Amino acid sequence: MPVTLDAVLARRELQLRLVWADDSARARPWGWVHSSDLADPTPFLSPGDALLTTGTQWASDDDIEPWVARLAAAGVPAVGFGTEVIRDGTPDALAEACSAHGVALLEVPYRTPFIAVARAVADLDAEERYARVRWTLETQRAIAVAALRPTGLAAVVAELARRIGAEAGIVDASGAVLGATPPATVLNEALGMLRAGRRAARTVDDWSLQTVGAATALTGVLAIGPGSVHDDAERAVVTSVVALAGLAGVADTDALLAEAAETAARLAALRSAVQAALVASEPSPAAAPAQRDPDDPASLVKPLLEHDALTGDDLIGTLGTWLRCDAVAEGAALRLGIHRHTVRARLRRAAELLDRDLDAFPARAEVWAALQAIGRV
């Protein structure tokens, strides 16, 4: 989620005091923080930029209301007033103007430098961005594992809905829906997009629609209901699901839904589609994994188990911890209590025994599924 007023107030070391804010002002996102005592700083501000000031620009309190009005029109979510520089306490005229124009008002004590507030907001923004990157990696991993289940695409759609906190479904040309069924208006729009035969994306009644498949052979429309974030992290996940659904297809819905009756040949084809989709989304070339028994995911890590039994190296444990740490060797080393070079050496040996490029996401997803099958993650 973006940085908000409450997140900034939670940084107790800043000792900020809230003067005024309603629920709407509290919810507005902060993109950055500037400080200025210009009579009109709006040419240098963007929507979402909070502003800190000491008030030297006001010849009298009569200048305050039009100053705040200009900030509100420019999309400034909050004003922080630095006290004990020009005047003690926050002017009543400033509080009244901010309340009238819906701009949150904070009091910044003299002992808190403006740069400290700006740094705190930058740190909060960086923390949020990192959290969203972690969420993307974890969600893509979960979707890859879901695609290997007997229910295939149905499991992928269900996992997507759970991860984004919104309903999701895939509509095919006959009107059948895999997953959550959207409202009639949304369903009709999806069918219209398929009849048009062109790749497209649009929003209807707060539902997001995106065609699935090649432009010359559309196979469905992915429909996502209200409530999702719609940020870059979520769009990356949705794009991978669209690619996966386009390769797997939705026409054979019965085969995808049949758990007991699914044949080994269809399972192998679905796994191949998953791996191809993930390889296509990798930023760097990835080696194609060697074939293995599709009905026994644990067979992949059998060489590691045999190696560990002979040497005591614990390649299995190291690999599982590394995957849980989002493939970061330093994090795995800290958790295992060993040097990061030891972790990297074990990973190289594991990659050799598995005949897999562990730098590639498809290989990591495959190994994760195998470790789950033996209860090691």
C-alpha cells in the first residue's frame, strides 16, 4: 500500500502532532515530501507531494487561506508546519484553511528537521516497494505450484483470486466460466470482446477484463473483480496468469477440472505449458529442465537426498531455506548460521546434481514443488 498520513505519524521518532485530518485526508497517498516557504510553490509540486513550511511567506494570516487553496488544487495531501522557527504553535488560520480544503495538517516540532520527515517518507516508500516485490515473487511461485496440481488452470485462477483479494474467473466463448462468475453486464462485455477477435483490456463496473490467447485465436477473457490493488506488482502477476492461460487454453474445461480422470499425458502437457510460460517471463535465458517422472515430483530431489546421506552436507535443507528467503544467499546464510559462500557452494552442487539452472524461476518453482512433496518446506 502507498505511504499515508497514519504511516508517517507512526514514526514516533519524528514526534509529529496531528492538528487536523478527516478519513479522506488520512487515506490519501503521499508520493514525496518537499519543504518550501514560497508564496506559491505549486509549480514545483506534483499530486501526492506533501509540503513542509515555516510560514515566512505569509505577510499576515489573510495570506494563509489562498495559499492552502492553491495547494489543495495541486493535489497536496498534507501540510506540515514547523513551529518555533517564525512563530510558536500552529496558526488557527492554517488549521481552518486545511480543514476547509481537505488538506491534512501536521505540526513539526523545532527539534525535528524537515529532512528527517522527508527521509522517513522515503524509507516507508522503499519498504513498501520491497514488500510488493516480495509479494510478486511469492505469488508467482504459488501460482506456478498451483498449475502443477491436477486441476491445472482452475487451481491457478483460485490461487490468483486468493492472493489479490478479489474474485477472478476466465470466460470462454461459450459463456462458461472457470472460477468466479462476473455480473451479467461484465459477462456480456467479455463475450463481446471474444466476438471482436482482438486482444484488448478494459474495465466494466469495476471489473477488469483482459483477453487470453493470441490475437488470431482468443481462448477466453480473464475477469478480475473489485477490491484488488491494480499496482505494478499485481499487474506483473496478472500478466503471467494471462500468458499461462493462453498456453494452457480454456476450451477443454472439463479436462482441466477432472482430478481423478486426468490422464498422465494431460498432466505432462500442462506442466510443459507452465514451464514454457515461466521461461518466457524470465528476464534472462534459462536452461530447459531435464525430463522427470511427472507423477512423482519428489523424484527430482532424490539425488540430493542420496548425496546428503553420504556426505552430511544438507543440500536439501540449504536449498529449502534459500527458497524460503526468496533466493537470497545472505538471508539463507543468516537463517542457517553459516557463511554465505558456503550457501552458494552448496547451491552450485545442488544445481549440478539436479541438472537445473537455479537462477531461473521455473527451475526454482519445480524444486519448491518437489521439496513440498517430501515435506521439507
